[in-house]
Amino acid sequence: MLWDTHMHSHFSTDSDADPHAMASAAMEAGLDGICFTDHLDIDYGVSPESFQLDIPAYFSELKELREKSKDTFPICIGVEIGLQPHLEGILPDIAAAHPFDFVIGSSHLVHHQDPYHPEYYMGKTEDEAYREYFESILENLAVFSCFDVYGHIDYVVRYGPNKNKYYSYGKFADVIDEILRILIQK
């Protein structure tokens, strides 16, 4: 089975894709099914109004799409939640209050800074920035279990000043291995 379970539509700040067109393209590509996982990043420090998800509108549109294709192509409705330790009293309740088929927990912010933006790397070496990001994942894992899978552990490496050029698992094996141990336990 080949599914795409990390898809962002026009409900996410980082996409303007139409869910109907996405479903059609997935069918044409021969996928067995898809799961929309639009962003919900509460208190997105860089721009607090960004990455807010209108959950009622999201479910309304995607349930209609799912119903239209129910006999030919499975469509699931998920979410990608941005984890930050100070949101531990909010995010589990949101995940539990809605009938999401799949929840991705992700680290998009490190102490209110997004590694997508060059400002995150200012005043620190690339290795220091990477380590801080990986350690922030451990901080998130200490307080959250309200997800099915953890998203893109490599997020920081994708956007680092040198991208993947000098990155080495060996430099960060201690913290990455601990992340993986905790995820396996969860």
C-alpha cells in the first residue's frame, strides 16, 4: 500500500492547494489513499496568526470530499500539530476533541524561533543550532503523547545555513538515539 499521509492544503498557511485537486492527483499517481494533515501551530512565535487551523471548516470540506470518493479512494482527515511544551494543557485536548484519523506531532519552533528562518541560526554555530533543535524535541516528548507519529526530525537540517553539507548523525547520536528510544516507548 502506498499512501501519502503528510499533505497540506489551502487550510495550511504554507499551501494554497485545493484538496479536490490533490485527491485527483493522488488517484492519477496510483496512490492507494491519502491523509490530509494540515498545520495547527498554536502560538507560532514568528507570526502568531499563521498556521491556525479552522477545524470546523476543515472537517466540513474534507468530509464532503471523503464522502464523494468513499467507494473509490480512501481519504483520511488528520492534522499536524506544532508541539511546544507550554501548550501541554491545550494540544492534547484539541487532539482528543476531534475525530482525526491521524495526528503528526512536529517541532516547528525552538524556544519561539522557527529554524526555517535564518534568524534562528544567528549567534550560534550550525552544530549548536542543530543540537538545540534536537534537544527541544526531547522537551516536547517529555510532555506530549497526543500524536501517532513524530514529523520530520530532520526539519532543522533542511533549513540550516549549509543544509545537509556538514550534518552528521554521529555528532548528534546521543540526543537522536534518545529521541528514537522515547518514540519507540510511546
